[in-house]
Amino acid sequence: MTTGTNHGDGTPLDPYALRTAVLRPAGGWTTLDVVGSTGSTNADLLAEAGRGAPDRSVLIAEDQVRGRGRLDRTWISRPGAALTMSVLWRPEGVPADRLGWLPMLAGVALADAITELAPHVPVALKWPNDLLVGPARGKAAGILAEMTAVSGGGPGIVLGIGLNISTPATDLPWGATSLAAHGFAATRAETATVLLGHLYRREAQWRDAHGDADACGLRRDYRSACASLGSRVRVERPAGDHLVGTAEDVDPQGRLLLHPDDGARVAVAAGDIVHLRAADQS
């Protein structure tokens, strides 16, 4: 997701306070670092994973200048305006074909966190994991999951989250928004603490269920939060083609079940979707 240039003036994060709140035994995370500036928290944590960084590591950046989003989009943040962080999970015992639920799990955790901190702010998800905020459902966060190399402690997933907290509207691309624009008053530190709590609990429940999204209630909660379901959408697929139809459900593997206008239901494993208005038919 491209956020442009953020000019926030938020208070710098206190690593000691965050560690006290979210590391074991209080919060379950193993390590947490805060850096002043970096190109990409995902790239940095992927490198650390290759050197053996432990399961449930967290990296947060005050300033991210070369962040990556889905489909190679950039995600840039300036100090104080956004929460940019990555986490490392090494979910032993979870089959590889269930790992695709992790970014969707993160989307649900984001919605959980915003609802806890600001119950008055409408939140929803767009498949697979974009956080939509406000009556107009502007995009307030993006999520990117990347596999680590099979070395330095075994395979894992690095998952990055970029959340616009106080980013000025003039710095946001069309269709994006910030939490502050909808009356969100929590600090970045409060947001990070609450979000990491929800991320840890959601992932621990999913891991304990060996990645079974039905057994741990994740699929149920995702479907409840996903605004895409029941909507007419256009799905832009990685191969360059697209489908238009009704998003009907999400299957146990996290695939979008789409009923195209001109064919039978299909399961979409990857793609970028646009929610269509009544006037948009193709």
C-alpha cells in the first residue's frame, strides 16, 4: 500500500515499556526491537530470521522508507504517523497448506484491536486482509506475509503490518484513510500493545488447532468481519486476467469463493479485489 509522505508528530515509542507489556510472561512474545529508521521491517526481520531469530519476534520502525506491500506496492511511513511493524512466526506442527491463513488472521486481529480501542469506529476487512475503516470503508492498513528461508531455526513466516494512524489526508492515495480521520485517539504505543496482544492470542489459538481455521473459530470470525462477502467484486488475478461476480464465501483454506457472472463458482487463492458499485459492471 502506498501512503505517500507521512508527517506525523507522535511521541517516539518506548522499547522498554513495550517489552514490559508484550514479552513473556505478560504477553507471550519472545523479543521486541524498535528502530529509528529502516528500509523495510519485513526485509530486516527476514534477514534476522535467516540468522536464527526466535519464534514470535517483533520489529517496529519509527520511519520506514522502502516498505513493501502486496503486488510489489510500496509502503512508506514517516516518524509518528503510522505503526509499521513485522512479526516472525515459526508455527511448528501446522501444515504448509494452512499457512495462508496467517495474513487473514492478522486482518482479524487488526479489526479486534481497533474495535477494542475505538468501538465507535466502523471497521471491516476486504479479502484477503485489507483493513477498511469508516462509513466509506477507506483502506487504513495493509498486510504482507513472506516465507523465510529454511535455515537458522527452521522455516517461518514474517508478517508485516502498516497501519495509518495520524497520516494527513493530503498524504494518502485515493481510497485510503487514517484512523485519526475517524476520531481514533489512542497513541501508537497503546495501539501497538493492544494489536500485539490480539495477534499473539489469535495465532496461538490457530497454532494450537494445527492451523485449522474452523476449529479455532478464525474462519467464523473472518467471515463475520469480511465486507467482501455478499458483495459484487472484480478480482484481478496474478496472471493478469480478471473475474467479475459475487463473493459468496471463504473456504476452509482461506480461498475466496466467487460466483462469476458468466460461469460456475470458482475458488480464488490469490488476487486483488475491487468492491463494485451498482454502476460498475466490469
